[in-house]
Amino acid sequence: MEPAREKCDLSERHACRLVKHWRGTQRYLPIQRTDEDALTRTIITLASEFGRYGYRRITALLQMAGWDVGKDRAQRIWRREGLKVPTKQRARRRLWLNDGSCVRLRPEWANHVWSRDFVSAMTHDGRRPRMLTLIDEYTRECLAIRGARRL
């Protein structure tokens, strides 16, 4: 904008109005941070150490460690580095034993672990047919389906 202002002998206000820019954008001087690389390395280290923490909690850890950083700056670095919090895994149901311990068998071969489930629907007249499904967990093959109004 400066060369155009000098060539046409325009004021800053008039030149900004012609090109439809805010005057504040012409006066903005970016802040040169000297600690950006060290902060980025620290954020990556903390994110790898505390895998379930997001940028807000990482910001709190940085502030406790003495860094002068706000959550917006931490979020900008977090996004630039492509960091994400992994989605939480859903807890699987356990098979409880009488002694209080729990065991969940992982299928290792075909016909090792079977699962059963009841599936129901509603017909147009409001009745509910139900189906019992039996599945082999290793091959994901449906072994049996039994359907009836009452099971």
C-alpha cells in the first residue's frame, strides 16, 4: 500500500477506503517471538507424554512451568503441528465371575468365542417380532438366527 500512496499522493485513510481495507491492517507489525521453537518442542513433548490432554490442559502445564503463553497461542501451535486428542475408547462389557474378577476372552480361532444378541423391531400393527442372533467373534460369521414373537 505504501508505494501506491506515494505514487498517487494519497492519505492512508483515503487509500484504505479505495481498496476497502481496514486502516488497522496497515499499521499492524507482527511480533517476532524468539521462543517459538522451544515452546513448540515443549508442547509436542507434553502432548506425547500426556496423550489424553488437550491444548487447554497443556497450556495450564506450560504456565505452571513458567512459560508466558495463553491458550490461543497454544492452540495455534497445537493446530499447526497437527496434534489431536485421540477419541476415548468405549469400555467393553466384562464377564464377571463369582470371585469378583472379570475376564473377557479374546477370540484366537474359529468357534472359540461366540456372542449372542436380541434384535427386535415393530410391525405396522404394533407387534414386536424378536430375533436371537448367534455370532462367531473370530470369523464374524452368523451361526444362527431364531425369530419368534416371544423368546
